[in-house]
Amino acid sequence: MAVASQTKALILDAAVKIASRDGIDGLTIGELAKAVGMSKSGLFAHFKGKDQLQLEVLQKARDQFVDVVLRPAFKFSRGEPRVKAMLKNWLEHLNDDGTLQGGRILIAASIELDDRPGPLRDFAKNVQKDLITNVEKAARIAVDEGHFRKDLDVELFAWSMYSHVLGYFHFKRMLDDPKADLHLKRAFNTLLMMSRVSDVNIDTKDKNKRKK
Amino acid sequence: MAVASQTKALILDAAVKIASRDGIDGLTIGELAKAVGMSKSGLFAHFKGKDQLQLEVLQKARDQFVDVVLRPAFKFSRGEPRVKAMLKNWLEHLNDDGTLQGGRILIAASIELDDRPGPLRDFAKNVQKDLITNVEKAARIAVDEGHFRKDLDVELFAWSMYSHVLGYFHFKRMLDDPKADLHLKRAFNTLLMMSRVSDVNIDTKDKNKRKK
């Protein structure tokens, strides 16, 4: 790697750290210059401005998330083992207080950017949609492999999983709930249990019919 | 009601509408003055400043939420009927595009105020904690009445319910998901089904033991 790209990689690492702590909006060229001990004009040699910096941080956050949560899960066999690995990796990623806060940055960014349409918001949104699609696909494979119930609503499965992750952030950050970690783990276990063929003897459709 | 308090009530209604659309931070004395056709100094006769205005809007949001979601549920009999009524009222409240956006304002406020400690953040946080405690209590009664499983983790029940509501906001607002309403409804139904005595023949504790 050339010196310029090595330098840029180091700057991006520092930027991800700042965004992980202060959100994508707390990441300014000035703040970053202080963190890496460079002048603002030195940083501008690597990034055209705040917008490009923020977008590259989101891209790096996405890459980190893929590297620590999704990619390792694909080494597990198709079906429930792979779904479980995804949830497990995600739990560990959420609890990692190091610099690997890609997932956290992406969720926070989409909240911060909620009312600001543009390429940054679009990027954060599309990464999350891709991720949800990945979970759906893994759950669909688990159905095909006979691990999950045939009538499992895989979209709802992915929706529930992601809602629980969002709940985790909210309970932990906004409500200072000491049980957030425990509850997320249990919620994931319940979701898996509900989805398995062998664990639950229910037919949702029949239940609904009976009630009408 | 004296004219002054009637006027103030009308001003607060307009303020809740603005906060519901733009968030608690989008609510400024200037914006509100325009909406109600009063001068800024006229508004200052009713509120000491932006902080008091924002706090009173959050209080009104809480009152609205209690009036349309919690209080009507207490008219249903103890146990599952009351829990179901809470979830149903909440769903309807989330879908109400009128001015009754108390719940929405409170969730958005706690996100907006995340990094700003103070009485506003504390208020938004405490209202949410109260609400979660109310759901827990209702679920506990449903256990006592024999409607819900004896081994139901009522804290996890409330946590899951609230996580689904947060997921709903995120999927609907940030990800523009057209199925958010459908998924929230189904997630609530699954949660109720999982909690009932008669619907599911599982023993979570045994499962966990077996795995070890």
C-alpha cells in the first residue's frame, strides 16, 4: 500500500472512533485533525470536505459490519447454524467497546440523518436494507433446509430481529437499562425457538381462523 | 376555565402539532407564534421560554398517551383482555395521523435529547420507564389470572413490545418500509400467542438445560 493510502486508512480508523462516540454529525474536520495530529489542510488532501469524510466513514462502518457479523456467518453451514452465527456475531459486535462500531454508527446515522435527505442518508438506509435482506435470505435457507417452520414469515423474522437490536440501543442508551444485554439475548433465543420446526406445535393460520 | 388558561390550552395544542411533525427541537417560540397568530412577546406571557414550552409539550404528550392508550385499557377486565387492549390502543395511536401524537413525540424526544442531559431528557426517559412498568404490571396480572404462562418473563414481554414499537418507527420513518404496520401487528400477535398458557407447549428452561 502506498504511503498516501496507508495514511488515509489510519485517518479513517480515527474518524470511525470519533463517529462511534459522537455520531456521524459529531465528526468534523477540526475534531479529526486534533485526533490524528494533522492540520486541517493536511486532511483536505485526503477528503474533499466533511460530506466525503462522513460518507467514507459510513462505508468503512459498513465494511466493518460485514467483516465481523455477516462474512464469518457464511462459514457456518446453511440453515439455522448460519442464522444463529449471524445473531451471535451481532450480539458480540454490539457489546464490543473497541473501535469496531460499524453497526452502531450506521443505526445512529440513520436517526441523525432522518430529516436530511441526501447521499449520506441514502447510504445508511441502503446498508440497513441490505442487511435485513441478508437476514431474510438466511432465514429462508433455514426453512428450505427443514430447520425452520415452512410457514415462517421470514420478512417478519428479520423485522423482529432488527427491532430487537433497535430496542437494545434505545433501552441501553436512552433508558440506561442494566438488563438490555440479557433481554436482547433472550429475545433472540425466543425468536429462534419460535422459528424452529420441532420446538413449537402451533399453526398460526388455524388459530386466526378460529378467532374470526 | 379562565380565558388565560383556555388560550394556553389552545397554544399547547398547536405546539404539540408542531413537535409531532418537527420533533421537540423543531418547536421554537417563533414557529409557534406563526402557527397561533400571536406575537412572540404574547407567547412569553404563557411560557417563560423555550425550555418551559418544551417541557409542557412533553407533559401534554404524556397526558395524551395515557388518555388514549393506557386509561381505556383499564376498563377491560384484568389479564389478557387488558394487555390486548393496551397493544390495540397503541397500534391505533401509532396510526393516528391527527394531532394525538403523544407517544411519537416522546420517543422522538428521547432520541433528540440523547446527548443532552437535563430535565427534558429526564422527563422523556421517566415517562417511557413508567409506560414499560405499566405493561409489565398488566402482563404480571395476566399471569396471575392464569391467562399467560407462569414462567413468562414479564420484563422481557414489555421489553419486546416496546422494541417492536421502536422498530416500527425506524422501519416506517427511516427505511420507508411499506410493511411496517403489518409487521408490528403480526409481531404483537406472536408475542401474545407466545405468552398464552394454552397456545404453546414449550418449557424454555428445559430447552436451555438440554443444550448445555
